[in-house]
Amino acid sequence: MKPERHEHPVLRVATYNIHKGVQGLGPARRLEIHNLGHAVEQLDADIVCLQEVRREHRREAAYFRHWPSQPQAEYLAPEGYESVYRSNAITRHGEHGNAMLSRWPVLSHQHRDISDHRFEQRGFLHTQVKVVDRVVHVLVVHLGLVPASRVRQVALLLTHIAQDIPPHEPVLVAGDFNDWGTGLGRRMAQAGFREWREQPTPTYPSRLPLNQLDHVYARGLTPVHAMAPSGRIWQRMSDHLPLVAEFAWND
């Protein structure tokens, strides 16, 4: 029997910069990917958007005894979820990028390079997910560290949405915006995107969250709640906290 949309009235979406599954520097660094696997499952999100995800890293795989044999996106996907990964950056020992884990079927995916200068490799992942009887577009982003670069990257992102996504289809844009101000939020709002803003939801740095660098914006869906889990275990796993946002369907 085909499920009805009213049986799933809220779409739960998480975004999480996992810091490549490793915390710390040098000989003191520790592998957190196994804890992150449990954490992602506990989020119980329909869609999980991840940044700084390793596909492979030969040096770390040799250093850590229990480095997973699977790419991190596949390793982190809870049972029954589909995983999609696309690389943003090629490095000396491997590569990393954005990923999306979905409880619902993935119809398609593509990647767009939005690198703004030679010192940072950046991109976004665009997937189409079939949630019951609707196609939802999910874009996973990780913007640059330079303010002017972020402005140009958001402009490229919004141009892509305007050109490639029909205006009547729901869109989610989630990820690490690296924005300490409100300028990018205003640009997203001007393009018709909203997020839960009834109270601040700081996500960075995880040990003492001061600002919300991570966002889930939606068009064609209504924000109903957002939260960032707290506690020592969440502080250990990454320099960011995950952001979990819930959206209602616009009928």
C-alpha cells in the first residue's frame, strides 16, 4: 500500500560538519568516525546533509588502526538509508566533500564546483529525493572562509536553483555557511528561503557554541522547529554541533 503524505506530516532534516571524522592534531588526534555513526543514527532524520566527509585518506587510514574500510558517507548511513557523496577537494593523501544520507529514495544527484580562488576547493551537492509522492530537491553546501567568496558562492547557488529547479518543487539548502553575520541569511530570504528563527541555534564551536554557522533553509516547506543537541559527547565528535530542523508540507 502506498504511503500517504499525511502519514509523514513533518520532514526532519539534519546538517552536520563532521570534521573528516577526526578530532585533534598530531599524535594526540583521535578517530571519532565510529561515534559519529551512532550520532547520525540518533538524529533520526529523514535527510542528513554532511560536510567535510572523507572518501579516502591514505595517511589517516595507515595511522588509525580501526579506520573504516568503507568511504565515510557509506559508513555513516544508517541501515536502510541511501548515501550520495561528491568530492569538493582533492588533497595529497585523498579527498573530501559533501554527502547526503536519505531515508527516502534518491532519484538523481549532481555536483557543482563553486571554488572562488585557488586556496579553497568548494562545491555543492544537488540531489532529488522522492518523499512519498513529492520530489524534494536537497542541496548540500560548504561555503568558503572569505566573506566576498561566500557572497559570490551564494549567488551561484541561487542562480543554479533558478535555472535548474521548477518553482513549484520544494527545495532544501543545508550545510556549513561559514557566515558569522546575517548577510547571507538576508540573501536567502530575498530568494524565498526560510529557516526556523524563533530563537538562535548556535552550532559553532561545539565546546562553547557562539554562532550559528550551520543552516537549513527551505522553499516550499514551512519551518516548524530547529535544535542543536548538547552534551560532552557532541562536543567531542566535531568542532561543529549538528543542526536538526523540521519542516511541514505546504499544501
